Amino acid sequence: DAKTTQPNSMESNEEEPVHLPCNHSTISGTDYIHWYRQLPSQGPEYVIHGLTSNVNNRMASLAIAEDRKSSTLILHRATLRDAAVYYCILRDRTYSGGGADGLTFGKGTHLIIQP
Amino acid sequence: DAGVIQSPRHEVTEMGQEVTLRCKPISGHNSLFWYRQTMMRGLELLIYFNNNVPIDDSGMPEDRFSAKMPNASFSTLKIQPSEPRDSAVYFCASGRLAGEADTQYFGPGTRLTVL
């Protein structure tokens, strides 16, 4: 599987935008970029995913570089509830089997939000 | 929807005892995953099922671990005999491959302590 590289930790202030980077220089043409986050004492939760175009949903935005070798998760206005570990994960959509396959988690970025 | 349900939420047992963790996936999902999280190794995929059939159990640490999915609404992860190094948080997740979405929904986890 193609690997991702994220900073170990980042710090931001409440109500300010946060840009979480992810490098994936060996990404293949069939890899989707997924982001999950894990709040303290909870299971991971899906945030957003994309392939080539930038994506927006109610939680965040995903900006994907033109060469797809990096991406940035954008939290437009961080709150204390956004303090979590954020994982950038590549998913190859060419597998077969009539179902899904597992996620490979790296160490992620520990996001600290200051009030 | 109640989400993915795991039981028990906490389990404390003594070395050598059998431990059974339970998971009820979200109705309509055809994939089920078991993950383990420790400080040292992070989040690791143990095994996953598609349509109740085990697809990949290469993440199961050793023969002491076994998992079953007798029907679409129930799965168990069993450790027999348990050892202190099995202490971790065990997450169950379910998903449904819908085009590119492939989102996984995680349960709250079972925190296992083996004394």
C-alpha cells in the first residue's frame, strides 16, 4: 500500500482555520484519499475523502494537489471538539471481493486546540 | 440508527482466561472489521468479513485469537487463553461498499485488561 506522511502534532487556536497536511508521493492513480479522526476515548470516525478534485462536506474540506502527491484537510473554524488525532489513509479501489477491505492507519496528526 | 454496538465496554480478566468480545454491526452493512489499538502499535486491523465470510485474517496475532460471524448482525472475537500483552482497546467497525464511498463506522470499543 502507498504510504502517507503526516506531522506528529499541530496546535491551533479556537475559531481559527486549521490546515492539516498529508504527503503521499507514491500514490497510484486508483488510490482515493480518505481522512478519519479519533476523538479522545472514542473510535475513529470518517471525515472526508476524495480522488482528484477538492471536496467539501459539513465537517471539513479536502484540498488535493494537482499532482496528487499531497493533500490538506481544512477545518474552517476549529472548536475544542475538533481536538483529535487525524489520520490520512489511501484506499485502492481496484480490489475485488464484493465488499470492502480494512484500513491501514499510520500514526496520524495529534491536533491540539487552544481556547 | 444505534450505530455499531460493542460489548462489553470494559473487561478485566486474569491471564489464562477466555475472553469473548461482541459486535453488532449497523443494519444493512455487508462488511465487518476488527481492529486493536495499543500505545505501542497504534491501530491495527486484525480480521475482516465480507458477507459474513472471513476475507483476511493476516492481522490476527496468533492462534489464541479467533473470530466468527455467524450471521449478518453479530460477530465475536475470542482470545483463549488471554495474556497480559493482549491488553488493548478492541474496535469493531462495519461498512458497505457503495461506489467509492467505502466509509467505515466504528463502535466505541472494548477496553480489555489482562492481569
